[in-house]
Amino acid sequence: MKSLSLSATRLSTYQRCPKSYELKFLKKVPGAPVKAPLLGQILHQALAEVYRWPAWRGVPSLAVVQDHWNEAIKKHPELTNDLCTEGWRMLQDYHARQIAPLAQWREPVGVEGRIEGELTVDQVTFKLTGRYDRLDCLTTGNTQAVLHLVDYKTSRQQQSLPELERDLQLGLYQLALEQRYGQVLQTVSHIYLRTGDVVSFEASAAQKALALEKIQALARDMLHREQFEAKTGKHCRSCDARQYCDTFTETPKAYAPKPSVGVQLSLA
Ligand code: SF4
């Protein structure tokens, strides 16, 4: 089986520079290790527990949030006092903005969940997988239920994804969630815990059709490509694979190719 793994990041990397895609995702050259900061991990754990609170018990009070925060930090004694104070401040602020004003508590469809779906391009079925922090189902009056996907961010600044990558990611979420739940994804929101800012992206049918067209075109191109040519530009400066790229440097580092893992399309 031809080995290919895709995602919104991978698709946009491929469009920017096929060689970079080949080095990073097919040959898997070593890049900078990516590990979520500890405070972010603990905040995610505490919020996941808060959103497991049952609806019949009403809107969670700040004391409920504090209990889950205390439980989460107990498992990480290495967290410094300063970070502890900072994290609790973020959760207090989150409760004041996002929880206390609610008239009614509704349990989400899922917390820290996994999304799975399929997409077939030229008789090759790609598996769609991804993760989310929270998935809500919204109903207003008699209108059809819609889905709202939420991700928590702990970065100091709002990080805007490049437009293409954001569109591809939204399109992939739409495809997979509609297959899984038979319901339409209406919005993706990024909640910035440090500032309380919420950045939302609407997921329309037109946007989905456009994203699907782009995803299929890129996936088809990748499937049938024999050579992954280099496209140089400003993006080379931030390319993780530049040390291994014989176009960027005359003395590229050597690497050992990794074994293939099968065809898969992921969302993040
Ligand atoms: S350094 Fe530039 S040309 Fe080389 S792989 Fe990276 S983006 Fe492509």
C-alpha cells in the first residue's frame, strides 16, 4: 500500500513546498520536539473535568472549578507556585466569563474527544482523524441541532493559522463531524485562557465545498506525484527541514528514512 499521511498542516506544507512535505512527513526527518507546556496541559485537564459535570446538578460554581483545578495540580507537584497562581487566575476568569453567566448547564457531546471519518480520492480511502477539547451541540427553538467545536489556547498571543491551513482544517472537521454525528458543524471557537478572548470561525456549506475541492485537489496531486520538488521562498527561514534540504544548504544533514505507516488523513 502506498504510504501517505495528510492533515491541514501537511496539506498546506505540501502546497508551500512539496520537498518540505516529503522531508517532514514522508521521510520524517527529526524536527524540534513539540511538547505542550505543563500549565497548558493541567488547564486542559481541569477544564475537561469541569465539562464532565452532569447537567442535573446545575451550572458549576467556582468552587467546583477549584476542586478540579486542585485535583489536576496534585498530579503535577513540579508546577511552580507562580504558574499555579497564574493558572488559577485564568480559571477564575474563565468561570466568570464562560460559566457563571449561563442560565442552564448543558453537557457537551464530548470532551477531549477524537474525530474520525473517511474521504475517498481516486479510489484511495483516507482515514480522517483529529482531536478536539470540547464539542457542544447547540439547539435554538425548533431549528436543527448544530455542532460547536471548542479548543482552549494558552499561548500568550493569539496565533492565527495561515488562511489556507485554517480553511482546510475547518473543512476537514466539517466532513468528519457530519459523517460521525449527521449534524452540521456551525462554528469552531478558540478560547484564549490568558486573555479571555474568543476567536470564532463560521463553518458554512459554501466554505465546506470550497475546502473539499482544495483538499481533493491537493490529495490527488500528492497521490500521483513522483518527485517532490523544492519551492524556495521566505518560508524557507521557518522550515523545520531546512538542515536536510539540499536546495537550501550545500551540506545537508543525513537522515535515516522511517518506515511507512499507511494512508491516513488527520485534522490537526
Ligand atoms: S528549506 Fe525551503 S526549499 Fe527546502 S524544503 Fe524547506 S521550504 Fe522547501
